[in-house]
Amino acid sequence: DAGVIQSPRHEVTEMGQEVTLRCKPISGHDYLFWYRQTMMRGLELLIYFNNNVPIDDSGMPEDRFSAKMPNASFSTLKIQPSEPRDSAVYFCASSFFEPPGELFFGEGSRLTVL
Amino acid sequence: QKEVEQNSGPLSVPEGAIASLNCTYSDRGSQSFFWYRQYSGKSPELIMSIYSNGDKEDGRFTAQLNKASQYVSLLIRDSQPSDSATYLCAVTRSNYGGSQGNLIFGKGTKLSVKP
């Protein structure tokens, strides 16, 4: 298996623009997670899905953030409008077992909002 | 009080020495504990999990858990330059609403192993 695949790897955008991050989990994994990592706050859970259904979105910072999982092999995290404080590395991870099973992380999407 | 605390480091040890990484957590109901390793510019990867008090060994790595003291540690024996990375401690939350206890990560300790 190719592992968790994220795109884009790097994104530079201007404040106010819409950003869409994409993730393909490992086939057969029922759980998908979106994390954000910054130096100040570390690795924070934003939202996670089980069988394409959002289970916990309490970590989503505000209404500008939204996530979808239309099928078992694809998820998006959207930020609209983006702000400089959204600059971070966004990781997607998937898991076969119910949390806290081992998380398999993608390579991350580094977002810079100017 | 922060939920999972780690010394940010950097922790510098000579090659061949024992590196000791420590983590404390605030949720007394936490049941599962993990150590993830993250190389610079890369994603975290699981290296150890521990669920009961005591020691758990896997090769050069030993995880230690003391729930009474709310303390978990990772020992790396015979440290190698390739062990240089940031080590993230992760702990499950108990009674986290309807969720089954998602992971809370510490900010990590940066380890540097000098040849």
C-alpha cells in the first residue's frame, strides 16, 4: 500500500483565499483524522471520521474550517477564507482500529498564508 | 495545566549513551500511552505503546509507565545519530464525550545524538 497520501505538499496563498487540502487514507482503514501542527500549539486534532461519518469536530477552530469525507478513499479539509494564523502543517492520518489504535500519518501539507 | 507535558529540549546525548525522555499527563483516567518519533520535516510514526504500569521493551527502546504518578518515559539504549528526532508523547483522553478517547499529543522533545 502507498500509505496515506496528501496533496498538495506545499501551499502558499494570500489571506482571504480558499484553501483545499486533500487526503487519501490507507485502503481498509475505517478512521480518518485531520491534525494541525504548529510550533506554538504542537499537534492538534481538528476532526475525525469513522466510516465517512464525522465523529468529533470539536477541534475545528471556527466556521472557516470545514471537512468532508464523501467516500472511503477521499477526504478534504477546506479553509475559507484563510488567515495568516492558519499557517501550519496539516496532517491527515488513518487507522484501522478504533482509537487509540496506531495512527498512520501522511506526509503533511505545509500551508503558508501571507 | 497542560494535558501532556514534555521538556522541549533539545536533549543532547553522545552516541552509545542512554537517552531518557519524559512525559507527564493530567488526565488520571487515561488508559493508553504512545511514543511517536518525528524526523525533521517528516510525519510522526509510532514507535512504542504501553497500557499497564511497568516497563515494556522493544529492541533498544523501553517505555515505562507509572499511572499513580501520571508519568510515562521512553529510554533509548545505545543511542545512534539516526535516533536524532523529535519524540512525541501521546495519551488518550478518558470520558471524552461520545468519542472513544482521542489522542492528546505533547509538543515533543527534540533529541540530538552526537557522533
